Amino acid sequence: MKRAYIPKGTSATETRPIGIPTLEDKVLQRAVVLILDAIYEQDFYDCSHGFRRGRSTHPYPSWAWFERLLKRYPLPPAIPVHSVCRVANA
């Protein structure tokens, strides 16, 4: 991290430190992301969206009806929600 000092808004004489990532920092961060993605991707359900590679939150509005349905008619404890997600995706 490269450290730079910028003036504070309250005073022209006071400064505060700010960290600027270098190329090496960005490469290391990307490598860590690739490793963690490979590890945690196995734990996510197929119906799980969000900040995942190749997925987005755009399909979410089509699930709004399903969430309203679950609130109105909750599943019995013997039926896990992820099994219903697989059926609803089909």
C-alpha cells in the first residue's frame, strides 16, 4: 500500500493518511478472491444469487411471489427450503 497524506476538511494545516493500493496489492487481492470463490462456491445453493460470478440479483423479482407464498404458507420443518428452490428453478 502506498501511503499519501491529504488535507483534512477542517484545517489546511492538518492532514490525514490515505492508502492507495499498488499493482502488487491488486494482484494479491484478485488471487485471494479466486481462491475463496472456489472454496465457498460449493456451499451456495443453485437458487442463491447476489455477488457471485455469473450471477446477479436481477432474477430476484421473480422470487418475490415465492417468498410471499412462504410467508403465507410456511413449509413444515421436514422440508428444507433449498429443495424447494431446486423445484422452483425447474
